[in-house]
Amino acid sequence: MPRKRVRVLYHDHCFDGAASAAFFSQFYQDRIDASATFAYTGMAHTADQLFQDSLFDGDENAIVDFKYSPSPSLTWWFDHHQSAFLSPADAEHFRTQRNGHYFFDPTYKSCTLFIANIAREKFDYINPALDDLVKWADIIDGAQYASAEEAVALGAAAMKLVLVIESAKGSEIVQRIIGHMRSKSLDEIIALREIDEIYQPLYTRHRGLIDLIGRRSHADGRVVFFDLIEDGIEGYNKFIPYYLFPSNIYTVSVSTSMYRTKVSVGSNPWQADRVTHNLASICERYGGGGHPKVGAISFPIGAVDDARRAAREIVEELQTP
């Protein structure tokens, strides 16, 4: 009898997305089908986001840490983002469907912890070997660091893996890390030669970005704004602005990549009592989304003027208490 093939769509270049894919895969193999094989597809937020039917090519198809699809081929779904639905019709489809394997709870800081709790509560599945992965996914996605200095220093193995996952070109290395996460500790993964060879130059780049963002930033005491489009910088440690400007509440930045122009909007975890704006709701007005305390907007490649205009408007809004 052919082995069941499970397709897992996950939030690409995101530690929580990778950890969610790893935890779900191990749970599925341990509790649902020990002979199953897994294939992965990294998903990215784009301006014209649609789920093509061809994405769901498994005997079972799962989406973790990413938006909902009403496809009849989708058999598992886990997400924790406020902006989980591409349209009101999708939200209504979720509310009225009777699939017992669709799970959504935006109160969770990480999707990995959400999946782990659902697995325990509904399937009596506990895997102590993955406890450290779950713990770090919740710390990282929930920005639960002791300080901005700790978040920028990258002292822990998990934080070093964040740099590799977020900066990797393409999805291949991320999917290898997903495979390692199922059976290796985070310390063992970062010590692998193939991972360390990627990490070392990325760390050198990370240190340089601290200086670059400092030079590009305009900070007024409430909002830090910087534009990295001319520098060709695709990603950066999102805690750098709060490390450099600790008294500011929000950060807004503009950057570009091979598939989008991006506006990132965040809030300072160490100024949480001063955060009064829902950033996901703000980003949704421009076609983006996220969480109440962090969000993003994807514009088409080349739509730099539109992205910069949106960023300026958001900065002005966040400057108002």
C-alpha cells in the first residue's frame, strides 16, 4: 500500500513557521500515520496573494502559521494571526465548515505553542523532546526577550537559527532545518557545519546592519522610521531599532526583496504599556496584516512610491497618542 504523502505549507523564513511545520510533522507521524512522508512549501505574504489548487498536492494537506484557504483539499489548518483570512468570505467559510482539523486562536503568541496545546488537548500527544523548540518559538514570535540587547546579541542557539532562517535565500535550507528540528536540539542544529557556514557571514552582516540602521533612522521619541530600499537590504533583526532607540514606541521601515516591496510596522516590547495602536488593523487598511503589536504590508515589486507613501501615513498616525 502506498505511503501517505503529507504536504505542509508553512510561513517561510520565520522561526515560528519552521517550528510549526516541524512540530506538526512529528505529531502527525507519531499520532496519525507512522508511515507518512512529508513535503514542504514555504509561503510568503505577497501583494496578490492567492492559493493555487496545485499547492495542495498531498494525500493530506496542512497549512501552519499562515492564512486560511477554503480549498476542499485542505485537511489541517493552524494559525494565530489576527489577519488570518484573505477575505470575509474565507472567514465565513471557516466559521461554517465542519472540518474538525481546522484550528484558529489569535490570542497565542506563537503558532508552535498553539499546535502543541491542540495536540495535547485533542489528540493526547506530548513530546518532551520538542519542549525546547516550543519554548523558543513562543519567546521569539512573542518577542519575550529580557531586553533589546539580548535580542540583538544572538547568544542562544535559537536566536542564531532565526538569523539563518530569516536571511536564507530560497526555501531549501529552511526545509532542511525543519527536518533537523524534528529530531535534533537547537544547539545541535546550529553546530552543524552546513548551518554554521551560513550563520557566520550572516552574523557579520547583522553587526553591520546595526550601524546602517542607526544611520538611516529618524527617531522622534515615539516612532523610528528608516528606508532600506536604496541599500538593497531584504531583512534585518527587528529589535535593532529598539536597541538603538530604546525610548521609542514604534518602528516603521521600508525594504524590498525579489518578490515584494515591504512596509514593516512594529512596537517596542519594552514600551508595551505605551502601545495604543493595533498595528494589524492599520496594516489591513493597506492590504496587509499581522498581530496587534506587529504587522506588515506587501506591495508589488517596484511599487516603491506606494510603499513609501503608506509608510509616511502610518508614521504620522503612530505619532499621535
